[in-house]
Amino acid sequence: MSSDNPDTTGISKSKLYMLRCLIAMAHADGVFHDDEHEYIENMMDKLELSENQISVLREDMANPQKTEELFFQIEEPKFRGQVVYFARLMAFKDGVVEPSEDDLLKRLHGSSVENLDMEEIRANVKKSVEEEMTEYDIKMEGDQPTKDGENITFFHWFDETNE
């Protein structure tokens, strides 16, 4: 199996490449520390990896890969964001964040947000707010005070009850 073409068993391609990025991050300072190795092994133990995926990850542990090249193989946006989070944990795992690790973290963060469609995000937020406001308005309409069978605003109701 080629490491660029994971088989159909095991975890998704995005998850696999997320793990591969973390392993590459562990190598960023030039030393793959025992605690970093243990951290990766614990993650691997918790996942249903295929034999081929385990092979790829073990090969990466033995031979450093380029994080940025692996990162762009992560197709699912949520995993791109997670790799930045986990890479930060990995960088701090040995107790020292080397300048090379810090630089890599900054590049990963930049890469994770550079392809975001900000207009789509704004539109989704606007739509969500409108939906929540509509639900709120509907709820409030049921609780709205009335006068002579007609709905009145809370301000009118409050003013009239204080006269």
C-alpha cells in the first residue's frame, strides 16, 4: 500500500493524515522524544487502525515527513482544525517549545484558516441568528400582553399598568 492511498478499512484518510501530521510535529525539533512516542502510541491504541495504517504511522515515526505536505491531504475541515490543536499539545509534550516547533505551529494555524470561506461563514451565522430571533419572537408573541383583544408591546403594557 502507498502511504498516499490508505485502504478502506481503519480510520478515514483525514484522520490518518492528522495522525501523520502529529508524528511529523514530534520530529520538528529534531528529536522524537519518548513521551511524544508514548502519546502517539496511546492515540493509536484508541483508534481502529488497519494494519496498513499502522505500518504507515510506524514508518513516519522512524522517518520524519514534511508536516505541510501531510496537512494538505486532510480533506475534512474539522480535522484540519484538530491537527493544529493536537500539534500544539505535541509541541509542549516534552516541556520545551523549540523555535522550529513554534514556527511550524504558526504555519499550520495559517494553513488551517487560509482556505476558509468567510462569506459563507458570515452567511451561516446571519441565518442562524435570524432563525433564533424568529423562534424567540414566536415564543414572545405567545406571552405578549393584549388590550381589547389586540397584542400590545410590553412597553405599552408596562406604561399602562403604571398609570
